[in-house]
Amino acid sequence: MAVNFKKRVAGKTTKLAGKSLDAEPQVAAESETPLVEAYLEGNLYKIPLSAISADPNQPRKTFDEATLNELATSIAKQGVLQPIIIRKNDSGELDTEFILIAGERRFRASKIAGLEQIPALFSKGDPEEIALIENLQRDDLKPIEEAEAYQRVIESHKYTHEQLSEVVGKSRTTISELLTLIALPDSVKEQCRTLDTPKSVLLEIAKRKDPEEMIYLYEKVKNENLTVSKIRQLTRPRPTRRVREADQRALEKIIESKRLVHKLRKANLSAEAKERLRVEVEGLMETVKALLAG
């Protein structure tokens, strides 16, 4: 969205905001109806915080209290350096004139800092796409939050994975792979929102079909800090043991020796030959035991 900071709303005032960021907001009489239509796409305004509601479909669900307070302290001293993005409340589900599209941390921190107004860009663009793109630029976005944001946009816009990849600028395979996290059990998803579980580990767990196995593996990851290779070792099917070539030869020798027993009965063996035969038979018995044990 191209933003023109030189635009001004001419000849109109609203109950909510002034015409530009560098001017004090002009407040109409209490009886006047807010003229939200007066706001122009891409313009920058000062908007009362009380006139904005957070988006209930915001991809991000959790906010770190400590970092939020740090941002509030910074805003109290320096002000809000990056505007939030807002849109007109068309749904009527919320009782404010505007709904937040992007910048909820700044919005929340400004409230903590005690601000009454906040700089905001007015947008008529697709709110879910804008919120998604802005959130994807965050370093602390959890993999499950990203996956759920993709899923929400796909469902609301009927996008294919290919179409969504064009919107967010990521490959289709990356999006398809991340969407497999939607199959994780709810209990695992909730923990993923607050714990820094690597995306590669979650993707490996999501390959399992059994929810109970997914939960078991995730608990193992938490308690034992398992890597992807360790998870694969746990879940890799155990191959059936093949008879080795050496074992096959030994088996043939055993079968052959059984046929020779009849000939030994007719033989007149010396004491030395009998002793040698005893040693060989005992060795043969050990070989048989080893084969049966395997």
C-alpha cells in the first residue's frame, strides 16, 4: 500500500480525529455523527485510542508482558514512532468506529503508557492480508501462529496454496508444509504459543497421524530437548531382521551335518577323532543357540 503523507482531508471534520498527524484533532459537537467516510486511503491521522478495537482475528494471540511494558516506557518518552494501521468498522460487531489491522503491540503499549491518541494510517485494503503480512515480518511470530494465520486467510478468501504464496511472497511448498501444523492437537498448539519449540521439530511431530503419539512426542521434546533426528529414531519403523549370508551358510552346514550323523554311527572313530568331533559339535550347538536367539 503506497502511503502519501502529504494528503490532507479538506473541508471535513469528524468526532474522532484531525486532518493530519501534525495538527491537533478537531472534535465535532457531541451530537454530530462520526464521518468515518471522510478518512482517505493511506492518510495519517491522530486517532483516540478509545475509538479503536483490537482485531479479534489477529494472528498473534499472546503478548509478552515484560517486553510490552518496555515498549510502553519507550512510547511514554519518545511517542509512537511507527503508526498503526486501522480500518473502518463495517461489521458492527464491535462498538468502536475503527478496527486495528496492524500494530497491536504499539496499540496495547500506548494504553499502558497512558496516551489518549495514537498515529494511525487509514486503510481500505484487505485487513487479513495486511495483518498477515505485517505479522510475518516479526521475528517472534510462533510457527503455530503463522500456520493459523495462513489457514484463516485461506478459509475466508478461498485461496489455494499457490494464490496465498503470491500474496505473502513465500513459496507454495513452504506454506503447504507449515499448514501441516494445523493437525497438531489443541493441547500442543496452546503450548507452542508460549514455548520456543523449533519449527523443524513441530513439523516432524505433525507427520504423525495419531494425536496421542503427537502429544507423547511433544512431551518428550519438552523434557528431553529432542532434535529432529532423535524424533525420527523414535518413530522410524523397525525393519524385520533378514537372515544374513553368513547365517544362511551356517544353517546349510547344520542341515548337512544332520545327514552325516548316520554315517558317523557306522564309523570306527579313534579317541582323538571322537574328541575333535565333540569340540565341533559343541561349537555347532553354540552357533545354533545364537541363530535361535536372534
